[in-house]
Amino acid sequence: MTQPASYPTEPAALWQRFYEITQIPRPSAEEAAVREHIIGLAEAHACPWQTDARGNLVVRVAGSQGREDEAVLIIQNHLDMVTVKTDDKDHDFQRDPLTLQVEDDWLLADRTTLGADNGIGCSAALALMTTEGLSHPPLELLFTVEEESGLWGASDLDVSLLTGKRMINLDSEDWPEFFVGCAGGRGWVLRKPLARGTPAGEFEAWTLRLRGLAGGHSGIQIHQQLGNAIKLLGQWLVEARELQVRLAAFDGGTAHNVIPREARLTVLAPAGAREKLEALNARLLTRWRAFLPEADNGLSLEMAADSAPEVLSAADQAAFEQMVQLFPHGAISYNAEQPADLVDLSINLAVVRVDAEGVFVETTLRYFNADEAEGLAQQVMAVAEWQGMAVENTIDYPGWQPDFDSELLALGKTVYGELFGGEPEVKAIHAGLECGILKGKLGECDILSFGPTIRGAHSPRERLEISTVEPFWRLLTGILERL
């Protein structure tokens, strides 16, 4: 792979490091190759490094001349990326490099996630290590693993690898905003076996595929009311009851932190029902397009003949339809003091499958106030109990309570004003940054998070705003110079 002709060039070291990272596959739990790449860079620049049992990596960068004995600063990022692509893209995330494209002021990948979340932050950290002439205190570059699959690297971090009590996290996605708080999260997997059989009578099998929704990040985009493919196909099943369809299979969603953009189901319908099914599809598309946001304009329903499979029992199908209808999804409450788009409590109905093994559901909620989240958690447990589903707790991490008296925040605002004039917005983010976990592990630790602008994270529409990267770098190096 080669860089696109208009690939950005300044700051040179940062963009070069980012390109190298995009050529190395790095799904969650498969970060070994990119970790070895970073270790190679560290050794080439005489920087000591250590890993822990989970695979987290710390690289130590000596302070610049005259600053060797100053207090250590941690620069923190995660190595892994969300791996989502469109159906028409042939791409193996375990093997293939990303194909980069430039469109106006945006860098993106060809029909896949870009991995700017959090690869651009990793690249900035590596640029600090490989760029000569910068002024900075001793640095501990912390690269965690498995953030996107549940923040497991941060949760299992061996904190004896770190000595710093100040940390800059580079995993934020809105320039020029400073983040001083993040949501906590809880998540579950629900399972139940289902009875199956072959119905009497003449039936035809059809597979219906819902495609073209935007999808996106289940935290920072949950307030945008993007369509959830699982919930929409659940509506289709309810509407199709009058046609006496029988459900054989259902498959929607990709990961706990991604709003489902595609789903499909297979049904048996009475012979000769094709025209009625097509009319139902047209009616529902018209209904959904009347309220879905512009980002979901690509919505489509595709129907194709299939082989005749076994179907759920009538009772299990009815229970499944009710479960999808009643399962909570979306923004539940908003912060009364912060801007209107700051969600306090939300939930993502992320993955639903019905196959020969039964029904599988994965869901995650995000919160700022753990007490407020308890009622929503109880609602999930009530659905599981009503459905007779086994429940597995998969995610549980604390939030990062905002600290508006942070010394790093004060310095960041001063440097920002000197460089660009004015003041950045100071916010909390409705996403599970690792800051909450790391603050709990490190004890007293002053933390600030910022980054360049990323849009469509966790979707094939993920893109990085090129013009925000250079000021992001200037701010980062400016803060390090002034610490």
C-alpha cells in the first residue's frame, strides 16, 4: 500500500507514525504486531520499555536537556481499533492494511473504520518520542490493549509500571474541546435456548437484509437518534404477523459499543406471499425515512429467496418479538447543567442473534451517576428474567468525575489561549475513556483529555479532520514545554 497523493505532511513525524499504524492490523486482543512495531521504534531511540501480563506497554522517554529530574507525565492511548466494514468491501482485519483516502479536509479509509480512534493519539505519543528538539519532562507513554472490547487492558494494568501522577489522554474526538470527565459503563450478555421445528403447510423461505444506516459510536453519538437496525427489524416482525411469517434466524449488530447499522432475518412465509412482503417493506421504509436523521438516508431493505430452514416455535417467536420491542435503547436522560447534547444515561441494544444455539443478546449502558444507572440495569434484568434468559456480566468500569480545579486543565487553557486566542470548551464525555479506570488505579492523578476531530467513529464512515491535527499537536507540545 502507498500513501494517497494528498496524504497530510505536517506535522511530519505524527503523520508518518499514523500511516505506519494504519498498515498494521490491530483488532482488540490482537495488538501484538503493532506493539512490536512500537517496541522497535523505542529501541531505535534508546527508550526503555516494559509490558505487563495483559499486553499493555509503557515506553519511557527521558526528559529533554535540563528537565531530566522533573515530575513524570503519562501520555495515554489504546492500541486497538474497532473493525467494521461495509458488506461490499473485501477486507480481512486480521491481515490487511487499511486503504487510506483523502476527501477535502478529511482522512478516511476505503469502506472500513479508519482507526483514528485511537491511532492518531498513539501517533502523537510516538512523535513525541521520535522528534528531536522538543522540550518536555520525563514521559511514560502508556499504550493499553483491548479498550474497544471492554477496557480490559486498563482494567488489568499493572500500575507498578508507572510512576507519574499527571496524565494526558489523547482519546478525545472533538477539537478544540477539553474533557475532564467521562462516563462509566456496565454491560451484559443474555442467552436462552429456543425450540425449533418445521411448520405444516406450504411455505417459502425469504431472507430480509436491512442496510445503509449510519451506525456509529454508542456513547458520543447516542443522542443523534441514529437508527438501530435491530429495533427496526423488530418492528418488521411485529408488522409481519398478519402475514403469518415464521422466524428462522436473526442477526444484527457487530460489537457492544457500536450502534447496529445492519441486520438480517430469515423467515418462512406462506407460499405466494411475496407481493405482500414487498408491500410491507415499502410501507416500513416510508415510515422509517420520515423520522430517521439525514445520516441514515442510505437505508434499504433487500429481500431474497432462501432455502427452507427450521423455525422457532410460535411461543418462542412471540417472546422474541416482545423482547426486541421492549428492550431499552438510546439516550435515557440528559445533563441539566452541561450542553444539551451531553447524555447522562444511555443504553445500546448492540447485538442480537437467533440461530441453532438459541437467542444471544449483548447490551451496554453508560452513566455518569451510578445510582441513576441502577434503575436502567434493573430494567435489563427484568427483561432477562421475564424471558428466562441466562445473564453474564461482561463490562463494569467506573466513570471519571469532572475536576474543574485541575492544574493540567488550567495550564491547558492558558496555553490554548496563547496559541489560538479565546478558550476551549471544557466538558465531560458520554463515553468510556480509560481515564476513570486509570484514575482509580493510580490514586491521586491529575488528568486532562483532548484530541483532534473524529467523526463516525466505530463505523465505516469514520473520518479524521486533517486541519485539526496540526493545532492539536501544537497544543500538546506547548503544554509539555510549559509544564
